[in-house]
Amino acid sequence: MASITYSLCALVALLCAFLLLTAWRRHGHRLLLWSGLCFAGFTLNNALLVLDKVVYPDGVDLSLWRAGVALLSIMVLLYGLVWDTE
């Protein structure tokens, strides 16, 4: 059951990233770009979670990589919210 939940989280994050980035290409609002890139990072984070908990449950510990990707994703969004002006 956990593997289904982790996979669905990754798919929803991918869908959000896709929708945000296509809206950015259509309208050109830069906040959509930063939000889409953030959700692309969340997609990678969730994919690493699936690898960590489902594919390699006892072998490889990817928690540090997951935390790094999540931090980088939040930093991208924070940059877009604070320092980027239209």
C-alpha cells in the first residue's frame, strides 16, 4: 500500500510540474516557471522516495539525497518569490 501512495505522490507532482510549466510557456509569468521547477524537484524527490523505500528497502539509504533535492526545490521557489521581479 505504501508503494502505491509513494508512486501516486510522484505522479501528482509530475502532473503539477507539467501543468505549471506549460502554463508558463503559454502566458510567460515567471512565477509559474519557478513553481514548475519546484514541482519538478518534488517529482525527483518523490522518485527517490520510491527508490529508497520500495526498490531498495534494505540496501541503499537515499534520505540525504532526498533532503538535498527537497531543499534545492524550495530554494528555487524561494528565489522566484523573493528576488525575481517581473
